[in-house]
Amino acid sequence: MSKHQHRPRKCRVLHPPPLFWDRLSRLWLTKSALREVHRRSTLLSPIQEPSPSPDIFAPEFLRNCSATTLRELKQFSHCGGPDTSDLRGGLAPDTEIKTKTGNTTVYDAHFESHIIDHGVFLSSSTYPDGVEPSEPANLDEIRTRLRARRPSLDLSSQSLQKEYKEFCRLNDKATSEQLVLKDILPILEGKKTACFQTGGGHLFNNLAPLTDGTLANAKPDLYYGATPNQLNADIRKQLNDQIMPSNKSNRPVAPNLFVEMKGNEGSVPAVHRQACYDGALGARSMHSLQQYGNETGLDRYDNNAYTLEFTYHTGTLGMYVTHPTRPRLQGDPGRQTDYVMTKIGKWALDGDSETYKHGSITFRNARDLAQEYRDEFIKRANERHESGRCSDQATGDSGETEETAK
């Protein structure tokens, strides 16, 4: 064996830490759960050392051999025995599977149980007692805004049919997530008439954990946010791990519109969980801006949704909104806010040209609405910061005047 040859790489399996399993209220029969059972069983089992084989010296072995065995050995050793030069210095292959502790991803069914246990509810979730979470108070307003007509989609029947057929052709070929992002997303976005700040394809590695730190960082395919300099630097510093997804200063902040897409062979449950996770982080970001400057120290909830999410899979566009709310059940003292995902609707864009048109209108209107919400919250936060700074200066000037008068 060459001196440059190395021991085969061990297969590493990403596995949630013990804390994740200890806090689950419900377990599913999955490979990861069975792996955890095996890991814990191994720790409880007594370690048994293999019994050593007794050493037998050659003369003793030969004395006990039969005549037939002796003839075979003599024939085998006639030319010096087997050639083992190619095995010299070799290492026995290591087939042991090493489990690497890591955070839970949306592809594990336990992800859903975990986020529900921590107050993050998917659109199909209920409280433990079966009660459905409340819908956002502004749901009707959102739906009305999403139906607004768009001049860019006021096409003639012939032009619409042509655009629709081109979409269907690309959709049929979009077998991977990369192809969906490359070919389908630009069609949904249309010609951009405004400057939207977008990011995507990177980890949200700067945000505070949404639950107990055992979840993998979110990694949206696409998100819309604000330019960092749109928000006062002091506010960015104070709300850093609530509104700044990345530690890179040039990426968008305060995201409140997310898009998760899968190829034709992608997982539908996974894309739904991804959108829910993204939406909860976005809703927390909007809520922190909304609460900025609140001197009462108590969170205020208007039960409105200001964060929007889209999913896309095999030609179907799904839309959801997420809003923060006060926890209905006070079982966890550290749980201050619940995040509720609500389904807006679904559009089979490859079904017919009219459905394609309505889905595209919804997407573009949602993009404008999310920017409107985001800009308003940033504007108010900046105003409250400026008002507080001016108030502090006025208090300081008053104190200096009073001291001078003395």
C-alpha cells in the first residue's frame, strides 16, 4: 500500500443532540429516532472486552496436525508461502459509522413537533387541546390587497396564452431546485419596476435561536428585506440578533417576505416547514421593530400579520402569512410569543392561463405589500429613536441650565 494512502473516511450522520429529544412531546418512528434509541442503549450496555485467543507456538501446532494437513502446509510453503508484500503497512478498513451531533433540519419529521412545542404553529397545527390558533386580524385586508390588478399582467388573451405555455415548458423541465430558482422565479417576479433588496441561499447565522438552539439555521431560497442604512445604526445595534439575518453588513435586514422552492422531486412537507420557520423569524423581526421604543417593557400584540411566505413545488404556488401573538397556554415561563402561520391560498399555475395569471398577480402584489409594511415599521422605529434622542438632549440641556442658575 502506498504511503500516501489514507484510512477510508468514516460515514458521518447528522444527529440532533440529546436536549432535542428530551424536550419532544411526541416521537415519530424515523431513522433519526431509532438512531437515538441505539445510541442511548449502547451507553447503558456494559462494555464487554473480547476474549483473547490463546497463542499457539508453531512446534505444538505441527505436532497436533494430521498427515493430510502437514502435506498441504508443506506444499503451500514450498515457495516461501503467500506473497503479502502488497499488504505491508496496510490498515484494516474502519466500517464503524460515526454519528455527528448536529442541529435538526426541516427534513426530519420531529422538526414539526419541536417547533409546535415551542409555540411556532404551521398552518395545519392546533394547540394540544385541539383548539386552532386565531387568524390574523388583518387577513381580509391582505386578501383584498393581493387581488389588486397589475398593469404588467393586463395582457391580451393571445399574449397571456403564449406566456403561460412558456411557463409550462420550463416548469416541466424544472426537476431540481436550482432550475426552479433559475427559470421559474424570474417569471413570477416579472419585470421589476422598483428596487427590491433581496438575498437568499445563505444561512441566517446571526439571528437568536427561535426555540432552544437545537434547530439548524434557516436558509431561505429567497427573501426580501431592507437596505441596512435604511434603519438607524443604533437600532441595528440594539436589535442586531432579531433583525439582521447575516453577519455580513451588506445583506438585507428586517426580512418579511420569503420564498421556498423545490424541484419536481422535492419534499412537500419540507418546503412547508421551511416556509413556516422563515415566517416565524420574519414575524419576530417585524415585532421587534414594532416594539422598539416601547417603555412599558411589556410586549404589545395587534394580532396583525406583516410577514408573508410563498412555497413552490411542481407548478403549485402556495401563500401563507405569519403573525406573532401572546401564548394561549402559559406552560412554559420562557415562552413569551407564539407565531402562527395562516394559509392564504394555492394556485396551480400550470393548470390554465387564468390561474397562472392570478397566481402571478398575487406574488407581485405580496412583494409590494411586504415592502410597504417593512418601510412603515422602519420609519416609525427611526422616528421613535430620534424622538427619544431629542428628549434626552432636552433633559440634559435643562439640567445644565438649572445648574448654571444655581
